[in-house]
Amino acid sequence: MSALPRAHELGLIGCHICGLVCRDTQVEHAACPRCGAALHRRKPASCSRTWALLVAAFLLYIPANVLPIMRTVSLGDVDDNTILSGVVELWVKGSPDLAVIVFTASIVVPMMKFLVLSTLLLSVHRGTNWARTQRAKLYRLVEFIGYWSMLDVFVVSLLTALVQFGFFSQVEPLPGVVYFGLTVVLTMLASMSFDPRLIWDCKDEDD
Amino acid sequence: MNPSSSSIEHVQKALTPTLLICEHCDTVYRRRPLARGDVARCVRCHAVLERHQRIGLNAMFALVLTVMVVFVQANVWPIITLGFNGKQIHTTLWGIIEMMWREHSQVVAVLAAGTLFVFPLCKMLLLGWLLAYGRLGQRAPGFAPLMVVLHYIGPWTMSEVFVLGVLVSIVKAHLYFDVTPDAGVFAYAALALLITIFSGIDLRRLWDKIPEVGP
């Protein structure tokens, strides 16, 4: 245990912004001497913030999937696509590989974020020692891939700008895409406000 | 971010040059010099603590200048051209943002403008400013607050995702139309590459690399 001392055991505190190692003076509202940001041992109100953002993101994720994200008009034919039907279309009409990429970015990644973050939050609440290294890895994965979900939002925007031939064919964005964009932003904020240090904060005799 | 001057005095002098705290689990380490290609990992949580940085301040400055040139190209040239019955439509990034604004998706327009234009631009200009001084061994005016801003902007630049989006759009539109990628796409691809190189650089090291000149 003594081989791997943690900051609070040594009376130290690391600035979350610039990484400076400071002595923890136990003063409220201490500021980092280097970058001026507020110093705190853990991200403030990490769990409640993450829960709030995660729940909000999940609520928006429902209309994002149920409502269509894009309308294609071609020769008077109106075709509304949801995220999932867009993936199916891509799969059927010629490029399954891209369909897999889009499916991963817009369905797998957000779902994984919901699952992983809520698992992390629950396990932190229970203060369990279970699979800590793996949980830490999962968190880093979620942080790393999170923003790729924006893919579908960009695709809809690009197609909207490209295809505008009036009656012959036109692409319009539908409300689903707005909800989806907001979901991605909220999940990103949620994973940023979670503090991975909490995973290691329970008592660790068997370290 | 409220540097109340009274509390700053309570915090003892910095210990950074010798110590290092894992951002992910708060384990304290003594910093060791890294050889080329070395990556220091946390023993407890396996997160990366530090990488050896091959790129010096001058090279970083050169990279930022390159990114600026490519960024201008990516925004000036059309990205995709679509042809239908002899009619052609060119799209640029701002064309896309304007279109989404007009099509009642203002939220999306703002998101795209932020993540593909405003934040990347800010990041570039800030880094350029900090490095232009830094390579001369000086801290630029406003160094500390700008470094904090840079830290917050970091995760909100999404040009790489946009490149993939262009690819998917080309394939989707190709089902019905004649689509040709334009110069803008290549500029974006180059941009994505440069961003990948940059992502290996820990910008926090600038705090140590550009030391404060004592008053």
C-alpha cells in the first residue's frame, strides 16, 4: 500500500486544470498558485451532476430515436428516416461497412455511455472494490469515443446543404436530429463531470 | 476559478517538477526522465501519466502554423459538389451552417459552428499566440488564463468526426446523385491527420516548458 500513496494521504492536492501538485492547506476556496483555478480534491458534486446530466441525456435520447431525423423528398416522394432506418438504408443500398460505423457512432456509443456511466455511478455509491481497474478503463474508453456520436448530426447537415433541387429532390432536417445533437452534448458533459478518482476512494485493504 | 488572493498565500510553493499525480486515481509519483518513445503509466489504474515528447516548442509552433493554413483551405474550398440534371451545388462549411439555421435546426447550426469552426479556431489562435512567445522562452501576455481556456476548449473540437461525416454523406448521396469530393475534403483530411498528431501532445507540459521569468 505504501508503495502507491494517494494524494490525500500525503496531504497533497493536484490541480485539475493544470496538473500542479500543491500542498493541501485545508483552506476552503483555495486557488491553484499556477493557473488560478479553484483547487479541489474531487470534482465538486460529481455524482449528482453526472446523474442529472445522464438522466437529461437519456430523456432526450428517446425522441432522438423515435422521431425522424431527416426527410428526403424525391420526385414528390416523401421519405422520413430515423437514426435506425438510416442505418438500415445504408446497409441495404450498398455499404454495409459504413452502416456499421454509423450504427456504432449513433446507437452503440450513446447506449454504452448510458450503461457505463450509470454502472460507474452505482458502484461508486455502493463503495465497492469490484473490478476497479476495468471500471477505470471503461471510463477512459467512454471519454475517448464519446464525441464520435456527432457523426449523424454532421451527415444530416451535409445532406441538407447538398441536396436542394426543389421539387425533384430535397433533404430537410427533422426535429430528431436536434434532440440527438443535444443528447451527445449532454452525455459529453456527463462523462466530464464524473470523477474517476471516486472509483478508487473506497477502503482498499487488498490493494 | 476564483483566485481569492488571500487563499493563494496559504498554498505552499509548487512541488510539480518532482511530483506527478495521476489524474484518474490520485496516486502520487515521482517524475522520471523518459526516453524516446516511453510512456509512463499509472501502476494502479493503468492510465497514461506522461509521454515522452519528441516535439519541441519550435516544431509545435510550425505544426500550428500548418494547421492554420490547412484550416483556411478547409473553410474556403467547397467540400462536396453534387450534380443533378446538369445543375451543380457546392457546399462549404458555412453553407452547411447557414442551411441548418434556415431549416429550423438552429441548435444543430450552433453545434456545428462551435465544434467545427469557433472552437478549433480559438484553439489554434491561442496555441499560436502562446507558442510564438514560448519558443523565445517567454510567457505570452495572459499565459495563465489562456492555458485554462485551452483546457476547457479541448474536448469540443470535432473536425475529425466531420471528415467521417463527409465520407458517409458522399456514399449516401451517391445512391441518387452524381457526387464529387472537392478540394475542401482533402484539406479536412489533412486537418484530421494534423489533429491526430496534436492529440499525442500533452499541452499541460507547456506550464513547465515555458517557465515563468521571475519578477
